[in-house]
Amino acid sequence: MERLKQRLSEPQGFHNYSQIQQWLNTELGLNIAYKTVYQLVRYQLQAKLKISPAVLFVLSTGP
């Protein structure tokens, strides 16, 4: 979990929990359910995503 903590603290971080789930699978070979990833990151590691989903929605829809 140290590698995940380190990755979460980096400036680029993750934009959503699915990215974290994919990273865990690719980098660590862990196949973890979305709900478990969410609970681990949000409650156990007390980390937050680098950009909120609402901001991502606004950025993706454009002006």
C-alpha cells in the first residue's frame, strides 16, 4: 500500500477510482472491486482525488 500512498500524493494523482483500480491491477497485479478501492482510498488511506468529478464533467463538456 506504500506505493499507492506515494502515487496518491503525486501532483498528477488519479482523476477517478476506476483509474486507481486499473493502476492496482497493472502495477501490482491486484484485481480489486471498485467499492473496495473506494473504501480503501477514501476511508483507510484518507486520500482524495486530485480533481473532483464535477470539475471533470465541466472540463469534458467544454464551453
